Amino acid sequence: MMAATTATHCPYCALQCGIHLTKGTTGLTVTGDATFPVNNGTLCVKGWSAPETLTHRDRLLTPLVREGGERGNPLVPATWDEALERIARRFSEIQGRHGRDTAAVFGGGSLTNEKAYLLGKFARVALGTSNIDYNGRFCMSSGAAAATMAFGLDRGLPFPLKDIPQATTILLAGANIVETLPPLMQYFEAQRSRGGTVIVIDPRRTPTAAWADRHLAIRPGTDAALANGLLHVLIRDGLVDEAYIRDRTDGFEQVRQIAAVYWPEKVEQLTDVPAALVVEIAHQLGKTPHPMILTARGPEQQSQGVGNTLAYINLALALGAVGKPFSGFGCLTGQGNGQGGREHGQKADQLPGYRRIDDDGARAHMADIWGMPASAIPGVGKSAYELLTSIGRGGGVRALLVMGSNIAVSAPNASTVCERLKALEFLVVADFFLSETAELADVVLPCTQWAEEEGTLTNLEGRVLRRRKVAEPPAGVRSDLDILSALGQRLGHRRQFTYANSEAVFEELRRASHGGPADYFGITYERVENEQGVFWPCPSIGHPGTERLFSDSFPTPNSRARFHAVSHRSIGEDTNEEYPFYLTTGRVLGQYQSGTQTRRVRALNGIGSQPFVEIHPATARVIGVAAGDRVVLTTRRGSATFVVKTTTSIREDTVFAPFHWAGEQSANRLTNTALDPTSKMPELKVCATRIERAALP
């Protein structure tokens, strides 16, 4: 008897690599899908080891509730009826006493499109609260806001990945693709093999920077200054596309005036990038036929993240690259459904289809879909960190449902966030393991994992994909869609929360998105299956989907892109005598996000079992530590302990720590909560720290 093989997708990053899962006598085995045009059969170590979490001994198999309903009591097993009834009753009681907005929902960028849609509907219809946001606020919000401001639409990559090898010069700002998106490297390797150039901007000489043709070791927090300096040289030396600027954009004169004061020598003082190198890179970009500029979390996870991203967009527009073949600007999405997750209603200011919640037409459209008056749809709620820090304060959140996120690890200033979570009257967490957030909950609901459910996700290039069910979930485990439907029904909305399956939810999502910026109306499960994914916008069944955006016009009121005048401004907190070093954080190859899954996988722990701090050898000598020593990093928010890794690949004034661990090893105990005024992105990428030798254990 032949083993059954199913085509589906990896559960981790936004590439959503195609995989084949084969059922055998010893469980599921993974092979790369060589026919899928994103990864072409290649996988990283996380993809190869993905099935291990499905049968892990830590798997939650039954709902858990606080014994006697009292905080401080242990979590004990309960039936689904007991758990769901307790949730519905407690949310109703708290909202009845304190108002609808005292209940909140927190989602995640790993949820399928169907889950993200239904989570937003649950918040606004079943709970009637404005307070819903998600962990993508800590990931893609700055890039999304900047793209919307400049182009009228945010799709991380407005062109397919297959365009990358055709680009002649790529400027890559704040992305370490070798470790965070390994299968994506095949496109950059193909680009260089054709004679292309890759330039990396990063405070660290990451494996990606070391592989690239040039590395600009920028001072943390100075991206806008560098981008303006490059634009200054392009303008000064006549390398901008004047015809494109005239015919397709607005706002360039204000940007020209700002760029005039960022001459190369001044930029060197601000960024530590040599003036001659600023000129060289600007000329490389200005003289290449197909320039491409890509940003990631480096410039975006800052309190000026939107401004940084807009400054890089200004470069792409001035070069006339946006909307042209094999050229342009894009943001590299990180989370598995980071793109789709921000399109369909789990952000505080958005309705499905990427509609604004404060738009009367959007509200009327959704009211018709949901069968309720438009006036009953709540307004704009609090962004993620603002929502979390409102807990326990006057008029703040008192009851919280968390789905698809481990905020006790992933949120900035994590110690304070944990204290806020403890101050809740009622906390519900749906997860497949007892995460650090779930450990604080009053009710924990065990949910299905990726290979046990159906649904769609949207990858970093805007391609809507099909997740296929391969294995039956353990007895006693339910899908997030079932959980939301059951709770919606118990809260008095049976008609709005009755679905036959995930496809029925997607059919409603199609109608909800129709006519919106992210229009999925022409996308069906059948089309996704037959066409290896469909690119949005796709407004009708006969529409082929849109691989490349902006070729003829921009979805703005006058069909033109907009420059934005951006000046460099200081980071939220700079170094001083007490905190003399910059701390930057990020991901490593062997772990992913908060580590809830990856820290339980043997193969991944074999290459990344504990957090470390990268320190330049010269800095280590001054502090009096060596490789393998334990040190304490302290910022204005707290302290965490790491093992020293000395490397010349980092600036002497900067240290790097990964954020995948919890407790005393949590880098996010240290990170700054200063928010970008537009995106509400916390400044996760740079803060001031000091380093001290740790006491012996």
C-alpha cells in the first residue's frame, strides 16, 4: 500500500514554502515541493522539522480552567462545555458592569485568512468591542503604513519573487535573509549570477551582509539620514528620473528641499557610513537599469519606522523604479500570514478587504454582510501595545482573548506586559502548547495545528495559498474557527457564527473584501488549488489575479504616487554614560518568533538552544568578558542574562540579542516601548543598554 502524500505549505515564515507531507507508519515526513514556484523544492531546517510539534509530549489535549475560578489556583482539566460557558459568562459579566470596550481580542500574523477574518468579526459582532489588534503591529505595521501613504495600497511585495533575479542592483535594508528566509536566497543568488549587485544596510555584518557585494554598517536608528543622503547625491548628480517624477508622482519639490541638507559628509557624521561610499552607492543605484529597494524590520521596528520606510520609498520613486518590470520597492513580510493577517479585520483600525473602519462606505458594506446596522460596528480601537498597557487602568481592558500570539514573550517591555496580563479580571488563551502567555490565563483552549486544518494564507508576494488538512487532530482539540463560532453562538449570535467549514468562512470573506483595496472576490479554493495560488487584487472569477501592481497607475485619488518629506530624527533613547551601547534584536536561524513551537523541536534546539549576545571583541575586552561568559544587559525597563558570543561582525558600540526566549533570557524585557506616531510600532530594533558580568549562578 502506497503512503498518502498531500501538497500543503510550511507553517512558519511568509514565504509559505510548498511542501509534500507523506503519511507513513512512523508519522509524517516532509519533502519540498519542487513544482511550487516560490521555493522550488528548497526548505530551511524549520520546514524540514515542522511535523515534530504535531505529536509533541507538551501538546495541550483538553481545556484548562483555574480551579474554583480563582487566580492563584492551579489550571485543571475541564470539558469544552464548561470552558466555553465560563468564557461567555465572564465576558458578558465584565462588559455588563464596565462597558463593551473593556473586553478585547489579540490575534496573530500566523492565523489563516479565515481565522483573521472571523476573529475580527467576533470582536465587533459578538463582543461589540473596538479593542482588537494583533502581533503584526510589532512586525509589518510601519511598512504597511508607509506603502499605503505613498502608493495608496500595501502589499508587501507588489511584484512576484521571480522578478528579483532580473533586478540589476538591489538595496536591502535591515534584512538577514540567510538566517530568517533561507529559501529566498535562491532568488538573490540567481540575481548575482546574472551580474547583479546586492548592497546590504545593517549595523551587523550578518551572514547576508557578508555574502553581499557591499555592506553599509549603519549606526542604529539612522536609516532616514542615509536614505536622504543617497537621494541628495542622485539629485545633485542628475541621476533621478525627471520624466517619471513629473508624470507619475506628487510632492517631489518638498522632498528635494529636505534632501538638499543631507550632503554626504553630514550623512557620514550621522550614520558612520563614509561619504565616499554614500556617493558610490547612489551612483550604483542611479546608473543601473533595474534598481530594487527592499526593507525589513531593521528600519521599520523603530519609533520613526514609517519615516524610515518612506525615505527608502522616496529613493525608489526618484529612480522611477516603482511599477516598472524587475524594479521597484517592497517590504519583506516576516510572519506566515503577515500579509493576509493585516488585510481582513484584526487590526484596530481596519475592516476586511483592507478597508478603513472609519470609512462610512466600508461600514455600510460590512453591516450588510454581517446583518447589523452600520452604527453598531465599533470604531477605531487601541493599537497592540496601547491595548496591553491599558489593562488594569481606568476605562481600560479587563477581559482579553488571545489567539495566535505569545505576547508575554513577543511584546516590548515584556515584564511590564506580563504584569498587565496578571491585572486582567479574565484572560483566555487558545494555543497548542502552554505558552508563557497561556500560563497566566484563566482558561486555556487547546487548538489544532497547521497540518490538522484547512484554510488559506497570503504569502509575502500577495499570493493566496491553500493550507491542506493532512492529519486528524488529537481527541479533545478544536480548531480556532470552531472555538470562535461556538463562543459567538453562546454570546447570542448563532446566525452570524454558523459555518459548515473553513471554505464557508472564506466565501463570506470573499464578499466582505469585494470592492476593497485587498479584493479577494475572484479567489476561490478551487482556483487556488488549480493555479498554485492567486495574487490579489482579484475582483472577479474571470480575473487572472494581479502579479504586478502600479504598472499603469496608483490606487490613489489622482492615480499618482506621493513623495513624503522625511527628516532624520533621533531614536527614542540614545546612548549615554549610564547606558553606553546600542541594543538591537532579531531572529536566528534555529528559532522563530516567541519560540513556542521551535523551542520544542530537537533539531532546532541543536543549532540554537540558548540566547546569546553578540559583542565586538574590543568591547568585550573593555568590559572584561570573553566568549562563553554570562553577562547581564540592563536598559531603562529591565535586565536579562545572556551568554557572550564575540564577533567582529558587529559594531563596537552595538550588541545584538535574539528575542525567542522568555523569563530572565527575554530580550523583550529590554526593548523600548516608544511608538511610531502613525503605525504605533514599538521601537524594538534599537535602545540604549549597559553590559555587566553576571554573578556566578
